Amino acid sequence: MPNLVLLCGPAGAGKSTHARRYAAAGYAVASVDELAWDAGHAPVHPLPDDAARRVAEVLRARVDELLRDGSDVVVDSSFWSLASRDAYRALGAAHGADTLVVYVDTPREVALARVAARAASHPHDVVLAPEVAAAFHDGFEVPTPDEGPLEVVPGT
């Protein structure tokens, strides 16, 4: 039975750092930022709605394929809403996967400072205007244990 890990947290939380740890443990990584970068979208977000929708579809298809193949998968995305987490929990359940949400809990000022220091040099160096980064952080729906298996880790 495959494992599915959903890394969640606002921009600058440290999700990609945690994704690398899972990769080192043998997990396949499915990253929304890498898919957007590979699709030729500038590393400035938010993406236009149609581009964001296409990237989200590719991400979901990639996770579906990896789970179908029996791979353990870590998804590096914000999963900012309960609805987005529920949709991926359902995808995992369809493949018999054990799904764990890992919330990267980083203080607001730390996450926003990290985003402000970004320079668009690689896929995980996504640039956000300060007001957009703040809105993303403030609109983030923090996961709770009521949703299902949850691990809270400090942002690094």
C-alpha cells in the first residue's frame, strides 16, 4: 500500500525543504512549483487562472500515476484549503494509500521574509508581491486533527 504525504503551509513555510527529506527516504516528489516552472511559467505567482488550472490538472494526474504504480509520494503544494486537502485524501483513498497531512508551521514574519528574499532563480524560488504573500498567509486554512492524520512540523 503506498503512502501519500501532503505537505501544506503558506508560501515560505519550508515545504520544499521537507519534500527533499522525503525524497531522500525514497518518496517520489510531485511539486506544483516544478510543474509550473517546467511548463514555462515565470516564477512569479499567482499564475493566471487558466495556467493555474492546467498545472493543477498535471499535478493531480502525476500523483494519480505514481500512486497507481505503487510509489510512495510526497506532494509539495500549499494545500491552503480543507477542500484541496480533502480532494487529495480522496485520491489517495482511491489507490488504498495511507495519507498524511504534514503542516509546516512557520511564523508569519519568517515565512514572509523568506518570500521577500526570493529571486526567481529556480522552481522553488517563486516570487510573490508582498501583499500577495501576506494575503496567501492570512487566508491559509490551518489543518486540524479532525481532518485525519496530521503531523505538525516546525518550518526550517
